[in-house]
Amino acid sequence: MDWLSILEIFLPIALVLSTALTVFIITLPEQYSNFKHRVVLDSDFTDPDHKDPGRSGHAYFQRHKDADGTLRCPTSVQIVVLGDIGRSPRMQYHASSIAGHGGKVSLVGYVDSDVHPDIQASKFIDVVPIARFPPALQTDNKILFLLLAPLKVLHQILSLYIALSYNAPASKWMLVQNPPSIPTLAVVQVICFFRKTKLVIDWHNFGYSILALRLGSTHPLVRLSHWYEGFFGRNATAHFAVSHAMCKVLLSKWNIRALPLHDRPPMQFQPLSALQRTYFLHKLPETSSHAADILAKKTRLLVSSTSWTADEDFSLLLGALVTYAKLSLAQPLPKISLIITGKGPQKAHYLAKIARLTNTNQLPNVTILTAWLTPSDYASLLGSADLGISLHTSSSGVDLPMKVVDMFGAGLPVAGWSKFEAWGELVREGENGRGFGSEEGLVKVLEELFGTGGEVELAKLKEGAVKEGEKRWEGEWMPVAGKLFGPT
């Protein structure tokens, strides 16, 4: 082959690459500059904002605005959730805390369910949607999942890049929830480099450990995910982690030094007075018909919140309730009413199982209902219940269930799966909750707390839950994230 033939082959390739590079350079997103502060104006606030100045941020604006009627925000943060913002409470709490101190926030993620009303009301927070992968291509089939995974990742890369680069203005900081790790960590590294933004990773769990629940720990994709997470995770400016145990693992596994930032309940989760509890139990459709029995302790109200995923085995809870139901026919045990809140992929599977158990009379004296509640009603439900149930098993062993934190905020004691390393950082056995590691263990907890003489221990656990709930999100956030995101 002569040189002319070689040129004829490579010239078109060179032309395409050159054109692509030119387009990329021309379309590079705007860079962050210390001289370009995000600004809030008085005209940004409407009449309803003036009537609720705390939630909208108007009160902060009035206290800190310049003489010309504008407010230069001391910091700006893109908060990134490659998931449903409405089901990512910790990242919403971050957004509210940053906005509460005058920072401008772009909250980037999927908008599948309603975000917290305080997020919607704040003029310091903009919600930036990410385009969803088409639902028709979503599947639980293992083979189809592997075939469609590259297409889904490609779609996520493009939609995330567009949302962060063009739909959201440049910010001083970018706070990213992990997991999901793929493709989030690689994409945000690229964007932060070009936009001169400082990256912070908030480690909720490990992406590779969650993938291992579906594919197995030895699968090549799981091993690749493990390497990817460490490689792209270690280059951030700062790191937060939800437990001390996770900080230790990050340090030993990838030499990542993370700051522990425990989940704490926000202020909407509060213990209820007797009058408030009575009113709510009669008001809520799921409890109104037997509110009198709950108040008289003839029926015990249990609550469990879930995302209906593989790291929560509801078969264990259902099996325990079947056994409890049999025991209640022979022992002086109260009836149980269980309300399960949340949405997720395995919900239909378990609803069918609950229906079969009910229709075959395997749950006498036990009622199981599901509900999707507003944030305020969910907080009131926790404050009205007798016991919270956590089935979170922790794929990594070092993450913690945020639902338990919210339960403590409402003064609700917890019975939860305790066979993982970080459990003791949240629940102290016999003080604010009880742990179990099997179906039989949960049955024993229910018998001891609801049977003869159990009222004293249940009251003790509730007292411990109330005390634990006094530790609030803002007090945990300020010395760690607040110090990092401050104006200096």
C-alpha cells in the first residue's frame, strides 16, 4: 500500500477527530470564577415568599442583602444525585443546610417524586432534572440487564454531562452522592476539571457491593466496579462518610481520608404529644378504623420504611409475623398493625406474597398495609407508632439505615437487623432499640416487647430513642460540611 492510499484512509478519520475536538472545545461549559458570585435579588421573592420568609430564604436575604438590594451568595454548590431526588433525603438535607446559610444550590437528579416542601420553597435552591433512561428498557432479568447496561451507562453519561455542564451554572463546589458510582464519578471528575469546581464525595455505601447483590462478588463486572470506584473516588478534594466504620474502610482500601458525617434527623421528625398522636391516628386512613385499639394498646402499630430492594429481605419480617400470629392465638399478645412505606422494584413481589398469606389465613391478628405518605404525614406516623422495623442488611457492612435515624427523631424505638459492623454506631442494644439476626430473633423481640411485662422495656427503649433523637442534622452538619462549604 502506497502513501497516497494510506492518506486516503486516514485523512477522513483525522477530519472527523479534528471536527469533534473543535466542537468539544467550542461547547466547553463556563468555568467557575471567584469573581462571579451567584446573586439573589429582591424581585426573586413573591408575595407567598414574604409570608413564609424562613422557608423561602427571604428572612436570610433581608438580613444580609447589600445596600443596592442584592445578595451575593457566599458559596455555591452543585449537589448531584444520580437517582430520585425525592427519595434522597440526606442530599436534600445538605441542600437545605447550605441554602440556610446563604449558599446557592443546584440540586441535580431525577425528579420522579416530590422533593421536600422546604426545597421547593427556597429561592436559594434550583432543582435541575436529569433525563431518565427510558422505562421500557428497564429490566430485572439478569441477562438483559448485562446486555442493556452499556446503553444505560451511555445514556447516563450524556444526560448527566448536559445537566451539570449546561443546565446548571458553574459552582465553587460539587457534592456528589455515591453510590451510584458508574458513571457518576468519572463524569463529575471531567466536569469539575473543565469548570474549575472542587469535588466532594458523600459516601453512603459502595457501588460495587450493591452490584454484588445482583451479580455475585466474584463477577468480573463487580471487580471492575471495585477498581473503578477506588480509582475515580480518590481524587476528590474532600470526602464525607456516613459512619466511622466506613471511614476506616475507605482509608484501608483506597487510602481515602473521609470525614465522618452521621445522618441525623431534621426538625420535622419530633415526638408527638398524646393529643397529637390521637388526632393523627384517627385522621390517617390506614389507622383510623382501629385507632382506638392502638391507643388502648390492644393493637400495636409497627412501621417499616423501605425502597423495596435486594438489601432488605421482607420475607424475614413476613415469616416472623406468621409465627407471631400463631403465638397470638395461644398467648395474651396484642394484635399487630404494620404499615410499610416506600416505593421500589420488589414491591409488587412482596405485595403478592402478603396477599397470599392473608388469603390463606396465615396472619390472624396481623394486618399489613402499604402507604406512600407526604413528608409531614410520614413524620407523624413515626411519632405515632409503637415500634419501627429496619431490615436493612448493609451490602458493605459499614453503611447505616437513614430510616432508623428518622425514627429516633420521632422518638420511636427500633428493632432492626444487626448483623453488620456499623450497627452499633446507631443502635445501642436495650437502650434505644433491639437487634436481631434471624426470623426467630425478631419473633423473640416482638414477644418480649409486646408480651406480659414488655411494657416496661418498651417504655425504656422509647426514652432512649427520644434522647438519641435530640442529636439533630444541623448540629452534625455544621462542624463538618458547614465548615468546608463556608465562604472562606
